[in-house]
Amino acid sequence: YYPVLTGQVALVTGASSGIGRATALGLARAGAVVAVNYGSDAKAAAEVVAEIEAVGSRALAVRADVSREDEVLAMFRSVVETFGTVHVLVSNAGLQRDAPIAEMSLADWNTVIGVNLTGQFLCAREAVREFRRRGIQPDLSVAAGKIICMSSVHEVIPWAGHANYAASKGGVSLLMKTLAQELAPERIRVNAIAPGAIRTPINRAAWDTPEAYGRLLHLLPYRRIGEPDDIAQAAVWLASDASDYVTGATLFVDGGMTLYPGFEDNG
Ligand code: NAD
């Protein structure tokens, strides 16, 4: 990691585990001060804060359920109180509640849409309000604020048995592009990362036995599972001025999962 984010304040949601944790650490290694949002695991969030401090940056653990408006507002208030502002939002919090469509409860539908899609709306809205409060200068040579939405390859790959999740990520895709279009004149950049299969708790069943891992590799032309740091590296780039002309883009970080691997040996 190069110190490309020195002086920047980043807020990462769902940062107590998996991709969010790695991203919070990556941003910190690149010089950012990081607010580590968590939903319930205060101990894990405190560990991420300690790891960030150990690499020489500052961090704050901040609890909020991103699907709740009052909690998102309070989270932004406490981050701004502590660090002065927010320059980078990584909307990463997400979950799955899988079921075949006929068995899917409305509660499971609403939970997934609430966290994965409404949560991204609420956090993006507060980030934009904070970017504007800080003051947008029209002649800025670099971005006035950056929003990175954690999407998924399932923003384009349909996923049987996961209709709520795929719908939420499809929604994130057009939410991201619409915000990018709406906010570009203010030099606010909005992009997404679409991870493929990354080794985290959310998909443990897909990689934690040799049989499952073998099946997974058939979906992965690059023949390895992704690691959380693969996503963190992409997030640092999207947060940095190295990507200053990039807005409205989804960066697929998926080892080729979206390359129709079924056609690999198809004559
Ligand atoms: P994870 O379960 O380790 O991380 C998700 C985090 O979100 C957890 O820390 C969880 O506590 C938090 N969270 C859940 N509900 C929340 C809420 N209401 N408020 C605040 N935080 C909440 O799994 P992960 O793989 O690190 O997932 C991170 C993101 O990456 C998710 O958006 C997921 O959809 C996406 N993603 C993951 C993969 C993968 O293969 N792991 C692939 C594509 C997309």
C-alpha cells in the first residue's frame, strides 16, 4: 500500500469482518483515518481499531444498523464529531437470507433489501450531505468526495435461491450509476466493486471443505478464491486520486467469474 489517502477520513460499513475489515485496514495502510462501523460485534470492531492503530493510523468503532435511518444519522454525527468530516464512504455492510422463492418470507426479503439496498441509500445520502457541508469547490482538481458501493457479481449473474440478494445488488448497480450521474457535476465520484467469490464468513460453505472448494473452482477461470485483500486493493484505488476520472463504474474483482466459465472447454 502506498500513502495515497493521507489526510482522508473514510467510513467503512460492516467493517468488523470479512471484506469490510480488510478494506478498513487497507485504507488505513494507505494513510486514511478510518471509522469502523459494525452492526453488533463490538469486540471484533475493537480488534479492527487496534489493528489500524498498530499500522500507525487512527480509527473509531461506531455501531449502527445501516438499515435504520436514525442510527445512520447518529453514526455520521459521531464520525464528523471525532474526525471533522468524511471524504470516503465504503458502503459494504450486507447479508444473505437465502430461500427458494416459494419459501421466502417477507421478513427475509425486507431484511436483505433493508440492509443491502436501503442501507446504501441512507449512507450515501448522509455522505453527500457531509460532502456539501464541508463545501464543494467547483474548480477542484480532485474529487470532493468518494462513495464506493459494495455490490456483487450477482448484480449481473442471476442466482437461484437468492432472489432477495440478487435484487438488492441489481438495485445497488443502478443506485450507484444514478448517484454518479447526479453528483458528477459536484466532483463527487460514485463507483462500485463487484466481488466474485471471496473467502469470508458470508460464504463459508462454498470454500471450507475440499469438495466445496473444488466445485467453486469450476466457476473461477483464475482458479483461486478471492481474498478480502483483493477487494481492499481495489477500494484503495477507487478512493484515491489515481482513479480521479472514474465515476459510475463497477469494478469486477472476481477472478473471471463473469466470463461465462461454462464456455471454457466448450469446443
Ligand atoms: P461478512 O458477513 O463477513 O460481512 C458483512 C458485514 O456486514 C458483517 O460485518 C456484518 O456484521 C455487517 N452487517 C450486516 N448487517 C448489518 C447492518 N444492518 N448494519 C451494519 N452492519 C451490518 O461478509 P463479506 O463477504 O465480508 O461481505 C461484505 C460485502 O461484500 C457484502 O455487501 C456482500 O454482499 C459483499 N460480497 C461478498 C462476496 C463474497 O464472496 N464474500 C461476494 C460478493 C459480494
